[in-house]
Amino acid sequence: MPERFAGTVNAPDFPPDAEWLNAARPLSLADLRGKLVLLDFWTFC
């Protein structure tokens, strides 16, 4: 089974100073493990 994940890279954790909207506290990747996550990146122009 290790061959199945050969060449994968783990995602880095979120920066500690990141701003969170609609979250009671800052989240980490460990908090989201096993959950379906949708990240929506947007910007003001």
C-alpha cells in the first residue's frame, strides 16, 4: 500500500495569523481531517 501514496506531499497547516470568517476559532488541518472541505478563494478588485 505505500506505493499507492508514493510521491504525495502533505498540505501545510494554515498560518497562525490567518483571518477566519464564520468560524468560532482558528482551524487546523487536524480539525478538518475526515471532513469534506470546500475552499473558496476570492478577492476584491
